[in-house]
Amino acid sequence: MLKLIRKKGIMKKVVWIIANLIILSFGLFGTATLLTRKDKSNSAGKIFNKKITLEDFDRHHRAVVAQGLMRYGKEFYSLQQTLNLDAETWDRLILLAEAKNRGIQVADSEVVEKIQSIPFFQSNGQFDSRMYDMILRQTFRMPARAFEEATRDSIAIAKLFDAVTSPFVVTDQDALAVYNNKNEKAQVSYVPFLAEDFKQSVNATDGEAKEYFGQHTAEFTRPPMINVEYLHLAFAPPPEAVKPGAEKKSADETAKDKTRDQAKVIFQEMRQKTGLENISEKYSVPLLTSGFFSMDQPNLSLGWSYDQLTRLFQLDKNDPVTIFETTDGVDCVKIKEWKPSATPEYNTIQEEVRQKVLTQKALVLAREKAAETLTKIHAELPADASAEDFRKTAQKLNLNVLPTPLFVRGDYLAKLGPSPKFQEAAFALTKADRISSVIEIPNGFCFIHLDDKAPADPAQFEAQKEKITESLLRQKHLLAFNEFLVKLRSAAHLEDHISLQNSGEK
């Protein structure tokens, strides 16, 4: 079937849109055949009251893996712990059943066009039949016929996506609203009432602290923590002497590649359970230790990204090693110790609990004082009072008024951080109604006065309209299709024998 693909020949390049659809954002790590999970009934489960054999489930599971490989490529290992390929396979089967029910068909020519447009199978921008055969055989480990049928199924799902989402459109008014929301600026003054300022007016008995601890135990639960040891291979500076005609950047990369190659050798020895002390001595690479840290409170001095830290906490205890590159080198890392999530005994954190009770009581006073003061402000000022009048009245009441610079939604504000509630309240104010109600902020409360508001520049909208429209339309389509899929899952009445069997094996 589709012999044209396996023969020499080029068709026009088209955009590979399927991989960008949320429902087709499938995983990518290899999996052993699901046929090893075969039970006596040879049933993976049921959808729409129809039996799905293990062979059918396995075939579509392999298609899911292939889609993921094409989408994520080299990110294979970093994502493998976050994906549920069995669930993605069931979604694929459910969607294909709906596509069939709607009479959606895919011609051979569409399959050929899609496959020949996939960058994975191209050489110098053109389809390469030898590369196609090699990748199917060595990477996807599936015959051409199976991959071509999987592609046909993916196109059918893409057509179903189009059929479901085509009624949803984005108007110029929709795009303008998004543009204005993102680009308008506000400048405000606010009067803070922080819990810390009221702590001296409250107290907490041991009985109150114990009662609070009993009712809010989860607040004091310590997250999982790890202590890692690692070998840091620093990138060497580029050589001073650069060959004529060679770029410095090229010499830089050559030096880095040398470090990367050595790190790979070291990492393989780590995988073979060789002690890090021995490896450190053998290669004259320093052995470092991080000390215990959690995802909530990472050791920032390590210089590891959020994704790298996440990967550490997802490592298997039977294989607790990983390798990743930082800005200044390559780290070969091994989890040395694990501390599971746990709640300390009350007597070990008694003072921490007492301070928490004091803070809660102080917050009550802060809110009350903010509301009382706001009433006085309203008695003195009209709703549209100017910034100067607001400051004069605040000074008369001995209030601490803090100004902000002009900011857009999402900006980080000094002393407040991102503070979405504060910003939402600030942008809700108008020139006719400049003073907010009492607003919660980190560690306290405040009320806000709108000093100035700068509208988004309308001249820039036309230049950004197309991009905003595309992004908004994509969001609408994905949301609509996800809602459609949720309803479709419910209608399918899925019986998942795979998950039941896996949980039984555990």
C-alpha cells in the first residue's frame, strides 16, 4: 500500500499541523509491547460497548509513541515520567470511533502528502525514502504499512478537530480586547495594612497553637526532599589559537563538545553503579553535594533550571542518576538521600505554629483596620479624587502611602510581587471611581487609588492583530475540542482493563 512513499520521488512540502493539535501531543518514550499484558479474554477494554483487543490497543499505542517522537524528538527522556500513554491511546481510539461514525475518510494521496512533509523523513528539505525506511525500522520499530495507517488515523482525527472547531471564530473586537488587556498600563498608590504591624497587639496560648496545628496539619507538612551528589564538569575556555577562517563560536563549541563527551563517559560509569568517589578520583573531577532541598525551596546556588529540578524529583529510586547541561558545564547527578513528605511532631515546631496563629490573628486586625480607614477616606474624598488629594488626605490620617510605577498586567511589583488580586483591582478602577475596596495582598490587606491609566497604543494593534487573532483562535479551538472530548469520553463508557491489570500488578 502507498508504494509511492517507498519509492524515489518528491511531492510538495506542506505544514505538518497534526503534531500541534493538543489531542495529538502524545508521548514519546519507547514501550514494550502491550501484548505481554494479555489476559484470557485478550481484551484491553471496551468503548461504545465495543471490545478493543490487546492487539488493536497495542497498534494504536505504538502510533501514539511515534507521534510523540516526531513532536518532541530529543526531549524524549525528560518527558517520559509526565505522560500517560495508555490514556492517550484510549483517547485516540475514542476519537477514531467518532470520526468513523461521522463518515470521515482519508484518501491515500492525503497520507502520502502528510508523510512526505514530516521533517523527520526529509533530507535537505526533501523527502528521503531511505531515511524514511531507516527511521521506521530503527526508531519507531514499526513496518511502513502500520505507520501509514497510523498517519491515516491521525489525519482523520485532524479532520474531526476541524469539524468540531470550525464554528468558533475570533472577531476584530475580540482581538482588540485581548490587545488592550495586555498593553494598557496603570499607576496607583496604595495603603498597606500588614500582619507584621499588628502582631504586637495579639497573643497565642499553647492551647490555641495545639488546636490550630490539629486543624491545619497539612500547612506544616514538609514536602519530599532530596540530597544529591554530583560531578561538575566545567566548560573549558576556548583555545586562544583559532585556525585561520574559523569562528570563535566554533572553537567554543568544540571545547564544549569535548566536555560533553567526557561527561557521557562518566555518566555511563555511574549507570554501572560505580561509586562517585572512585569516578571523581579517576577523572580528577570534583564531587559536590547539594544538601537537602525541596521543589518548593530549591537550592538556587546549584544553578539548575526548574525543568532540571523537576527531573530530579521524578527519578526512579532504582536508577537515581541523570545528566544535564548548565550554563557553565555538565553535571552528572545522583540522588544520595531521599526524605519523603512528612508532618513533624507538634513539639518540634511549636514556635512555628505559634507564629502562624499570631499571623492569623494579626491578619484579622489588619483587615478590620483597613476597612475602618477606608471608611474615613470615603468620608473625606469623592470617588473621583485626584492623586494629590488622595495623598493629602492619607497624610492627614497618618497613613503610609506607597506608589507604583506604570505597569501592565503581570508585571512584578516591588514589595508586592506578581499579586494578581492587587492588579485585577487596580485595572478595574476608572477615572470616575478611583478608590478600591479592601484588597488582599501578600501578608496583609490594602486599598488602592488609581493615579493614572495609559491606554494601549491603537497604532500598534494593526501590526499585532493577525498574531493575536491566530493565538486566540487556537485557544478557542483547543478549549472547544477539549470540552468535546470530555463529553465524548463520557459517552464512550470506557472499560479500561489495561489500567486495572497494571494496578493489580502493583
